Amino acid sequence: KHEIEAYQHFVDKENINEFIKNHVNSKNIGILSIDIDGNDYWIWDVISVVNPDILVIEYNSIFGSSRSVTLKYNENFIRPNRGIYKCLYGASLSALTKLSEKKGYSLVATNLNGNNAFYVRNQLLNEKVYKKDHQVCFKQNSFKEFLDEKGELKYLDENNIKELLNNENLVEV
């Protein structure tokens, strides 16, 4: 029904607003999806040139349901292809919910796979689409996420998760 165009561009905090302005004609848009496997929190934080009705943003369930954490901002971040550090990306659902609320959005749902959160602009909430608590919406991811040394797809074990959660690149927000 609508013409959709896709663009490939490495975005950072300095260029995201200009990139959007070059490709979007209106401040008010229907949907914005952020899934860049790294700086998602920081990119959402600086976006100011559009006002989406709905935001879909990836969260990292490995960080748990209560911690408000994200990776330190790294303008050149590229998610590794192998090893447990492939699982060290993005932000927790709690961190994204705090940021979204600050920007005028409410969490309304997460997907069944435990990796995408859906926020709606507060002015659009009603009796059918309403704010939900991030603890209630939180789902642990349901997929294998890293390749080991042999190239086999694996789940993280308890020690892997502990190592990731204590990484110096994680910050409380």
C-alpha cells in the first residue's frame, strides 16, 4: 500500500538526526524501529527530529528485569560475531523504559522472543493500549545467541552471564 525505502548507514549520536532529516519529511511519523545491536539506548536518547507514534526497540534480556543498564557509548561499536561477548550489546528493558518515559512514551508490550519492546506516545494511550510495568512485560530471550570456538550456536551458561553482567563496559542509567 505504501512505498517503503530502506537505507544502509552507520549511525552514531552525531549523525542520526541529520540522517533522519534527509530521509523523512515529517516530524510526526507512525513507527520508529531501533535495532542496531549496540548503541540503541544512546541513539534513542538523542533522536529529536521525529515524534513517532510507536517505538519498537531491541532490549537485551541478559541484563535482567530490574537492572537499568546499557553499554557505555562507543561511536564505533560493532557487535562481535563469535563468543560470549556477542551477547554484550544494547540496553536492559528497565533502562529503555526509563528513557522512553522521559521522552513521553509508555511501554505497552514486548515480543514473545524476549528481545523487542513496544512503546506508544503517551497522548495515544487509551483503555485498550495502556502503560504496563516493565517487570510484568519482561521476557527472557528464547534463542541461542552466540557461536563458540567450534562455530556451534549455544545458550549462555550461568558463568557466562555473570561475566557479562560484571563487564566494565556496562553502565547504570
